[in-house]
Amino acid sequence: MQQRFSVCVYCGSRAGADPAFVAAAQTLGTALADNGWRLVYGAGDRGIMGAVAEAAAQGGAELLGIIPTHLVDVEAPEGRFGSRIITETMHERKKVMLMNADAIVMLPGGAGSLDEFFEALTWAQLGLHAKPIILCDVNGFWQPLEALIDHVIDQGFAEDSLKAQVSFLPDPDALVAALSRLAASKE
């Protein structure tokens, strides 16, 4: 039996200031369900993370939540969405999320999302995985991050190939189209 195409989503456990962030999460969650893809996520039921999970679950998607012990009561006290793996550490959480995904998507988020992104990017740069990393640049949210990556390259701390590891897409529609191409290539 072929395993479902799995998308790891890094995103905020808060909703953020722009309603477009939650709307993008809902669009992605619905698309995951509509296409029969599995959501691999941080297991939370709050913020953007909760919005993507709830939309995916409502549409009948398979969900795999990964959460460290110390965040269970903070981010997912009810464990409402899908199956769940509880890890001991944040590092273990990131590893399990990445290992269970075919592609990595980042919606708007904060320090935790950035931590997850940079670890996945570093691992790709080191050749530890070749999974696509896609940032959904909702209303330009990730433009400062793109500028930072360009700055790091311009200042000689990375090769141009670093930026080639990441796709910045402007909206959820472009994101879903890219994921559809990736899923088709996995069949």
C-alpha cells in the first residue's frame, strides 16, 4: 500500500495580526483534505496551527501531530485532531515531523516556526534531506526572511544554493498548486 503524500506544516500557535494568516491556514487544511494528503504538524489546536488542523480534520484528512511533553497542556490540551506522538524534546519533535513528511510548508509564525524552518534548511544544506521547503508568503509576511537569506549569501556566509533550497510562494493558491505538482511526482 502506497503511503499518502504528507505535508509538514510549520506555523504559529497564535493567529497573528492579519486575518489572512488564518484564512491561508484554512485554505491549506481544506486542500490537504480535498487532495487526500496527510498533515504532519505540531499537534496544537490554537492559532494558525489549530486552523490548519481543524480545516484538514473537517475535510477528512489524516493528521499526525507531534508535540513535546512540556507543550501538551499549553498547545494541545484536548488532543482534538488526528493521531499524536508525544516526544521528550523539541529537537525530537522536529526530527519526527521532518521524517514523516514529503514536503515542508511554512505559514506565518514566530520563533518556533523559524527554529523549525532553519533546522530543516540547515539539514537540507548539509544534504541530510532533499525535501522541498516552501514558504507561503501571505501578504508579504516572509519578505524580511527572504531578504535575510539574501544578505547572508551576499555577505559570504552561504552559497547561492542556500536560497535554491527554499521556495517563496505568494499565496495559498500558489502553494496548493506547487504541492499538487510534488504529490503527482511522487506517484
